[in-house]
Amino acid sequence: MIGFVCHPLNAEGSVAMIDTPFAFADGDGIPVFVEKIGSTVRFFDDGGVIMHLIGRGVSFDDHRRTRFLKNIAEPNGVQLNDSGELEIWSKSNEVQKAFAQYLTTVLAVTSWEKEQCGVSTDSSLLLDEVAIYLQAWKPSAVLADGKEISGVTGHVYKMDFQFDGSAVLAIGIHPASVSSTAKKLLDIRAATENEGLNILVVMDDRQDQDAARREGLVLDSVGKVMMMTKLQERSRIHTRPS
């Protein structure tokens, strides 16, 4: 239902751990578990987010120190329960939306953590957001790590994702980023073995849509360009982690 591999944790298969490509700043995987109870489904972290933050030196000596987690989670419909778990409940027919809301919350926590450590989040956060929106847009399509593709010059380029039959790149609107992407795609397109290759470029237009449209014209001849706001619209998720 969500397009990720699940590992059952009990004989009935009603509780499972979900494999995702997302990680905290130190490389620890983001905890994602799912539990089905009757006609409802719960996504939760089994206390993993707080345990990770404690391991990174964050103190939770009293309940007031969890307020920042609640402020991040609650706008997305996610709760911090009395057991210290981030969780969201949904009906069985709304699991894709709930899963996206859960991931949006946990990725916002990773962004907060990186900011506390002085780590730049722009690039990695954009990739995480694009992954969430792609999966929410087409829940039955498999989202995988991007493949390496050779250009006519012999250079090998790593794509960001493989999704629904297309190689996917996620970029900002800075002219240098657009120019680099254009050169990369021109090299790839010139190789005969890449004939028929589908390439989707997701461009983050949220800060300046006019500039994004101008820069998008540069890439239209070498790949299909989709603006981030359009992807958000199709995914029906509009909350950006912050």
C-alpha cells in the first residue's frame, strides 16, 4: 500500500518494520513501524526518535523538553504519546496520506537535528521531500535509489531516484545547478544506449516560481521537468518540513 518493503515482526504479520532510504544526520536509519488493528493502521517509531536524540546528547529530563517534538509533529497530525512514541492513526483506506504525514514529521526532526549541529540541510532535505511526494503521488509505484547512467563522453552519472520507469533528479533553481544538470543530461542523451530513457527533473520552485519557469525551459529538451509545487499538488501534501 505504501511502496516500501515491510518486515513482519510477529506471526500474524500485523506489526512490521518498514525499510526506507531516509536517515538521521549521523547515518542512523529513521525508525518506521506499522501496526494494523482491525480497520485502523498505526505508523509509529517505537520510541526510536527520542532514543536517537538522547544518544546525540539531547536531554528529556522533563515533559517541557518534548515540546519542540510536539510542535513539529502535531501540525502533521502526528502525536507524541505517553510512551514517548511518535505515532499517527488512520483508516485502512487512508494509509498513504498518514504514512506521508509520519515521514514529513520525522524528516522535520532530522532537519532540526542537523540545524542544531550546524549541518546544511538544503540538498538532503530536498531529496527527502521529493521522495515523500513521489511516493504519495503514486503509492503503488516502487521508489528506489537512483541508478548510474553513462554519458557519451564516458562519464558516469548517479541519478537521485528510480521511480515508475523514470530516472529522477531533484534540483534547485540556482543557475549553476541548472547548468550542471543540463550538461549532465545532454551527455546522457547523446549516448545511443540511452535512447528511450525516461528522465524526470523535479525543480524546487517554491521560493521563486518565475525564475523556476525560466530555468525549466533550459532543461525541457533533455528531460521532463516537473515543478515541486505541481508534485506537491499531485501528492495532495502541502506541508514542508521545517
